[in-house]
Amino acid sequence: MSGSYWLLDMPTDERSIELNLEAYARDIRRLPIDKTFRLRGRIEAEHLASGQDLHGTLLFKLIDEQRVQYRVFFAGDDARRYDLSGQKEWVGLAPLESLTLLRASLYDDSGQEVGRVTLRFDWRADAARSIKSFRIHLSEQAPVVGSLGRWRKQWKRPR
């Protein structure tokens, strides 16, 4: 996802931001219950974070609450910890925009909101890569099986 952000104390200075995320679930049996994916990846945010690792969660409640909530944490180039939190909300009149637009807030290590973020998911360019980024574990002890597509081919139902 890529887009722009601005700091609250400099609202006219719009800066670029890009998130490269990988989503994974530890246990496929718990996924329908808690609807939570873990996120990891990297962030490039102009004048804030240059290729920093990030981690967080994606709460997938699109069916029951019509929203997908993101929360990721990362260290900035200034060594402070930041939190980017936002959600996509389903709008039936604009379904594509509902799934491709993420509005978020940026918080510093004291919990103070310091910026606003708008990210867009390029459906045509990024859809296949995003689907391949989902990882599923069969249990806490199981190793990473691979991408969702590969998992379907490798896993055989016990008889």
C-alpha cells in the first residue's frame, strides 16, 4: 500500500509513505473466532522511517462489522516508536474504494496523535502479491507452510 501522510504540526507538508505487509495466522482453527492476522513487513515514510521493520495486527471483521482494522508499530529514524492505526470500512455504494482505501492516524511513543495517513491499495498491481503474502500455521508448533495457494496444494485432510 502506498500513499501520503502529513504531520499535525505541518499540515501543508504532504509526504510519501509505503507499507509492504505480510499477513499470517498462527492457527487456522482460531481464525474464524478471533479474525486476527499478524502483520509484519517494512515501512518507507519520507522523513520519518527509512526501510524500518514493522509488526502489528489486522482484525478482519468485514462480514460482521463491515470493517478491517489495521494497527502496526515501527521505530522511526529518530529511534522513537510509532503506531499507525486505521480501518477500512465497507460502503456498499463504493465497494472498490471500501477495500482499497485506508485512512489512519499516526501516534508517537507517548500515545499522542502526530499525523494523518491516507494509503491506497492498487488492486490491479498488488492483488496477486497480497494474496500470496498470507501465511497460515496449522498450530502454534507447526512451521510456516507457505503461501495460501501452496498450503492448499500441500495439506491433505486426514482420513
